[in-house]
Amino acid sequence: MINNSVALHRPFRDRSFGLVRKFLAINWLFVLCVCLLAGVGYTALYSAAGGASQPYANSQLYRFLTALLMMLVIAMVDIRIIARLSWVSYAIGVVLLLVVMKFGHTGLGAKRWMTLGGVEIQPSELMKLFLTLALASYFCRASHERVGNILFLLPAVAVVLLPVALILKEPNLGTAVITALIGASVMYGAGVRWWKFAIVVVVIAVAAPVLYHHLHDYQRARIITFLNPGSDPLGAGYNIIQSKIALGSGGFSGQGYLHGTQNQLNFLPEKQTDFVFTIIAEEFGFIGSMAVLALLFSIVGIALYTALRCQHQFGRLVALGIGANFFLYCFVNLSMVMGLIPVGGVPLPLISYGGSALTAVMLGFGVLMSVHVHRDVEFAAKDF
Amino acid sequence: MKRDTRDRAGFTRRALLVGTAQLGIFAAIGVKLYKLQVQQHSQYAMMAQANSISERLVAPERGLITDRFGTVLAGNQQHWRALFMQALAPDPQAVLDNFTKLVALSPDEQARIAGDLADRPGYIPVLLKDYLDWPDMAAIEVNTPDLPGVIVEVGASRVYPFGPALAHAVGYVARPTPREAKTDTVLALPGMRVGRTGTEAEQDEELRGAPGFVQTETNVHGEVVREVAHDPGTPGQTVALAIDAGLQNLAVQRLGQDAGAVVVLDANSGEILAMASNPAFDPALFDKGVPAATWESLMKDERDPLQNKAISGLFAPGSTFKPTVALAAMKAGVLTPDTILTCNGSLTLGDHIFWCDNHVAHGSINVTTALQVSCDVFFYQVALMVGIDKIAEMATTMGLGTDLGVDLPNAAAGLVPTHDWARARGIYWAEGSTVVQGIGQGYTQLTPLALATMIARIASGVAVGPHITRRIGGVLQSGADPDDWLPLDVDDRHLAVIRNALFEVVNTPAGTAYASRLTLPGVQMAGKTGTAQVHDNTAAEKQKNFNDMTMPWADRPNALFVGFAPYDSPRYAIAVVIEHGNFGAQSAAPIARDLMTYAIQHDPAGRDVPLTPPPAPPAAPAGDVSANQPPGLSLQ
């Protein structure tokens, strides 16, 4: 059976695997789905500007095309090179987080942006990918027994908690939780028992209210802003109410493109970023939101498929982590838009306006495609 | 390799679990979206509507007032004005400050705006500035982003093409008082006016109409994005008066500088064809708000321009009262057409001498001659014979000293005294008072309208009531037709005697108004002059003539004339009162002649140009079978 698979997929033991073949080996269905989502984003941003390609849609399109090119280039970089750079990237990510904490500029109530060579980047977005790589690197050669060993797990937990703590300090609860969950996903994929996660969850659940109770008022207020960064000027819950009205008024088939009153009349602040989904839902209705949901899930599904098809543990864990990252983005953003969770600051990947999240996600997709292209390579000891 | 296989199997299991969880969560999101978007759609759709659509009431256009031929007497003129919707402004005070920087507002205006803003709910716009000029408009338009909630719109102001000529009959409008605006929110709308006098006040409800609304789509900043719906409301109804503008203009022109009043009635229906009161004022002043100085001067003028003398000016009728006295005496049986009484130039009662006009002795005369030459002594004696109660009774029948129910506000009933009236007021009724009652002096106070009604009733033998409104919204009002009125409760033969005597007054050389007879072929006017003392003359004055041009203006007697024409088949009745105009024959009768001539030549009575009434909703065709089918049943 293994021989069969070897026969079908010629193992490339060296780097002579031709660029053209690598290019053709990219999962083009995945690329199509990504492009379709970017198209949805263009449509929504065109509408957000009141039916104009300026100021959002076109500039986002150029960013996407740049990011797409970057993704295709990374897809052809040997996964083993990427694996070798895992810890370096992790270190760079941590340094960037520290830099942004010290020098970054404040946006929407939190310090999370920095400018690097004219490009605004959010280190926390990059960190999620770098953490995935680092954890995959840590776990990919560990035996089942070692993974079961608490002492082996503790450094991994530290690797996760360091960036999570730094992101919390920004403060950006949403991304911190997502980062922690990505770490958990990779560790779970690596074989860590579920009850170990359960213990952590229970400890946090028990500790949180007790801690909260012992806090001073100003500290609690800080936590509330922490939960809801960029607290809205028009009163608590304004965004959520307007967002739900936008979703609900869309109905089954929508109010028609460029005819959503909530969107066109600016009832939603910053609708082109975090609340971009409401534009689709209001103007294209339930049908439109289901189509977008299906496209989003197809990305998650293909990432999972890539993980399952990969012959090496590193690729599997990386693909799982990148899929989890994308999934969590979607889940947190959609839940926020529907008013299910009070967290802000998480865009809808590929659709929301903004370069930093897009770049980070496309970087991850490049790595994912690299896993796909290099699913059959064999790792040597020197690769780690 | 073996380890790798085991790892891979474990990973596959775990990855599929993760994938399943992810799919499950996506499905849950889908279900939640279904609930929000499909199941709760109508609820959220309503909220979205409430979010974006703001509604504001707009003042309806006030109805027109026209004369009987459709000439506009009160119309509307468009102008630009700035309104402010508080509900649309996040910070109303900041907007007001910005507005004041652009458009100059007087301290009075600022105080009014502050009061209005405090009083009115947010959906009622508040007037910032009326009659915007181009620089103001431009300043506002350019600075729209700084003025959320400020709306520039077309407003209507009331215009009166005839100005003072119809100021009293048509009346005027003014802004509602804050108190009125509080009791009726419609009145709080900018541009709403309330009729204060004349027809504007009397028909205010008909003229007002019902407010409309403008629905605008606004964004979260209160900026109007577009107009969704515009309902202009129901404009007020057109009120067509019985007035003939031509006749009215002539009446005003003939009054000239004299203070006084003229009323021309359709003798058969009581319609007021002309009603002038001099001096008058510009009714348009009140629409914009009268300047204090103008108001003061209007109030101080001794000739009382604001009062409609035709319906609320009270004058002693003088000799124009004599026909009523004669009718009362004939009804009581103390006077017949053949009764002869003697005039020696005066009547002595106790120690008081009552002079005849000009101290002239008329000799032995009957009632016809007494009216023709306007003998006072004859009527002194008649008054003593019949008594004031019977005179008052006949006066009421003739429409004198009684509420005529005219459709104009502030009409005075006037007074014809009775013994009961005197007793109630503790007045000692001397016989001398009865004597002067015979010639329409003393306590008797009547309006020109009442006098016109009296002469119209004598002319037509119908108990017509004076009224000015002919059609509302094109619908003819009751009273326009002579059959709408009851016959007069007076013996026709008595009326014939009086009509004949009044004919003699105008058309015989001995008659007091012979100089003012009509010059139209085959048409004669009948009438009665009157010269009423307004001043308790001194003994010296009584020795002379009481109507002397040497007296101060305010002490001179009022000149009166009542008349009707044509004599054969009366159509028009007229009453003219010239304040302090000395002789009725001299100043009042010529005006009556000219107006009568115009009326007979143009003959407006019974004619008009009706407004086309709005089409009735189409009725179901009678022969249509389906119209009789119960609903839900279809014909196959």
C-alpha cells in the first residue's frame, strides 16, 4: 500500500524537483476558492464605499494580488526549508511583539500595529503562523510516548503562552484566544490527550470569576475594554444591534446589491473591516451568507484535506494549525457579527478591508500550499 | 515506518474530529443566520426602516379666498425658509451656533427659536428664518455639513392682492401663539398661520387643510440622503366669498379719505356683495409679524382702522330708522297710510323742545311725505303713539339690534332699547327718550350691516340674513338662494307703503336724496337718508343747526343712506355710513348712487364662477354582474 502510494507520487528526496512541476502541483481548487473569497471581498467593499471602487475595493484588490503572488512563491519553497526556519520565525515573531508593545501605534484602543518598510503589520497575526510552525517542529518527531509525557509538554505550553501573554498585553483578547486555540489544535493533532485540555479549561473557568471578583473597579473596567476594544462611542452594544439589524433585514434573498440601508446609510461604523459580513448578508440575504459560509468552509476543508494527505508529521500539524487559524478567524468574526460573543478586532479573512490580516493569512496559505506540493518529501535530521 | 503509520492513523482520527467540530460550528452559524435572516426577518426589517426613515410633518397650503368670480382675494406666495429638525442633530446647540454665524438673527428671533425648541417635540421642525435671501441660502447650502438637521424648504406666505380694500372682509392671518401651538401640534408646524379676523378667522378650519409629511432617508449623522415620500397634505379649501371685487374696489374708491362703511347686499339672498370699512390697513403686515411702531399707530388712530365698521361699528341710525318706526306703528294700528299729523317745526314735551330738521315746519302730512322730506316732528309723534317696545319688536323683525348671525367674527348686534332693557340697567326712561327714538337717536346704536339688512328686508319682503361666504370648496352654501329664507313677518301692504315712500325720497324733487337718483333708463333706486347727531349739542348749537361745518370733525354728525334698487324688482340693497360726514344726502347718498349704478350694470347677484368640485369616486356600474358577487367567488 505504501509502495503503491510511492509509485503514484514520486518521492522527491532532493531539491531538483522542477519549479514548473511544483507550480502545477499547487492545489488550484484551493487557489480558486481563495480568489472567489477575494472577489466576494471586492464586491462587499465596492458596496461599502456606496458603489465605488474607491477607497476600499481597488486598494484591497492590489494587496490581494500582491499577497497571492507571495503565496504562490512560498508554495514552491521546499517545506523542509520552512521547517528549518520555524524557530527563527518564532523568535522574530516574539521580538516583533515586544517591539510593537514598546513602539507600536495605538489603533482602536490597543497597541497592535507597527509599520515595517511602509507596510502596516500586526505581529500578532504573523505570530499565529510562526507559533504553528514552531509547535509543528517541536512535535513532528516526538513519539507517542513522549507526547504523553507532561514534562515534554511543558516547554510546548511555554512556547504557546509566551506570545499569548504578549498579545494579551496589547491588549487583544480575541487574537490571544485564537492564538492559544491554534496552539491547542496543533498539540491535539500531535496526540496530546483531550482531558489535558479539559483540565486547563476547567482551571481557567474556575479561576476567572474568582479573580474577577477580587479586582478593583478600575481593573474590571480595563477588562471590559479588553473584551471590547475600541469601545463604541454611541453606547454599549450599538455596533452589535446595528449589525444584527443589517443581518436580519437582509431576509432570504437580500435587499439587493448596493441597496442595503444599514450599509449604504452608514449605520455601521467600520463596516468595511470587522463588520464586512453584514454587507453581504444585508444585500444578498441568507442565500448570500450561505454561499460565503460555504466558501469559507471549503478553505477549512481543503486545509484539513491537505493535512490528511501529507506524508510527514510536520506538514500535517502545520496544515492543521493553518486550517484552525482560518477557521477561528471565521468563527470569531461571524459570532461577533451575530452578537454571540462580545469580542472585537477580528476581521473576516480575505473579505475584510485591511492588509495586515490578509498578508498573514496568505502567508499561511503559501505555507499550506507548500505542504501540499511537498507532501511526500522525507525529512532528515538536519531539517530540524 | 511503523511508528509513522501509527502516528498517521492517530492524526487522521484527531484531524477528522477537529474537522467535524469545525463543520458542526459552521453549521451552527448557518442555523443562527437562518434564524436571524429568515425567521426574524420582518422584525429586523422594521428596525432597519426605523433606522433610516425619518418623517417630518409639513404644513398644508392654506386655502384661497376668492370673490364670487374667482378673483383671488387671499393667496399664497412661495418663499424660502430655513427649518431645524432637532431630532436629526446630534448637538442642536452647536448647529444653532453655526447657523447664527451664517445668517443674522435678531435677539427676538433667537429668543423665539429657543422657546420653540424647548416646547416642541423633535419631529416638529422649528422655523429658524423666514424669507431667506440668496446670500443666506447660499451660505446655508455651502455649510450643510456643519448644519445637520437644518432644512431649507419652500414656504408659503399669505398675500392679499387687494390689500387694504378687503382687509376687513377677508381678514388676516398671523403666526399661532405659543399657547395655540402647544394645544394643537399641527399649528406648531412652521408656516402654519391662524386666521385672526374676517373670513380668514371665520373659515379658519376650512382654509387650514390637513398636514402632509416628508419621509427622508437619513444616515446615522442625521444627514438627509434622499426624499422617500412626499405627501403635500390636503390643502385648505377654497372659500369663495359673495363679494364682487369690482364693486368692492369702487366702494373703497368712493369712500376715499372719509371714515365710514359701505355694505351692499343681494336684497333677495342677503349675500354681501361689497363690504368696505374705511380707513383700513394692509393685512399682509400680520403674516410676517407687525412692527411694533406700525401696531402702535394703528391702535392710536382715532379713525380706528383695525375695526370692521361695517359689522362692528355702532352708529345712531338717525332718519334711516324712520321706516322701521312707521312699520311698527302700522303693525300696531296707530298709523295708516292716510293718517295726517302736523309738523310745526318743533315738538314741545314738558320743558323740552324737540326741533324738526332745520327748524322747518312741514305742515300736515302723511307718512309717505314725512319719509320723503324726512320730517322729524311727524315721527316724534308716531313714536309717542306706538311706544318703544313695539318699535324694538319691529326693529328685531327688520334685523336691527339683533344678532344677524353673519359669518364673520366680532359682529356687533347693536341696540334698540326697550323698557326692560332700561329697567335692567337702572335707566330712567323719560318720554323724551321715546321721542328721539322715533328719529333713530338716543340709545339706538346699529351697524351698517344691520341697516343694509333692514333695507334688504323692506325691499324683498324676505327675512334675509347677511352672509359673506358663497362657496366652500366649490360647494354652494345655504343662504345663497332666496328660497333659503323665510318671508318677512310684515304685512305686504305696509311694506308697499314704505317702498313707495322711499321711492319718493330719491325720485321726486322734494325728496331728500333727489340729487342722487339713478340716471339709468327705467331703473330707479329707493332709499332713505339719515343725519345722526353724535354729540350732545349745546344750547347755542341747538339754536343754530346742529350739522354745521364749523364744528370739530369728531363732533359733526354722521351721514347715512340706506337704499335698494331697482325699485320694481329689488335686487340690491345698500347702506352707507360716513362718519362725521354731515348730511346723509350730501355725502352718503351719492356713494350709494354710484355703487348701485355699478351693481345694476354688472348685475353680480346670483351669478358666479364656481370652482370645479373634485370628481366624485367612480361608482360601480349598475349592470356589472361581478359587483354583486360575494367576495371570493369567481365567475368561471
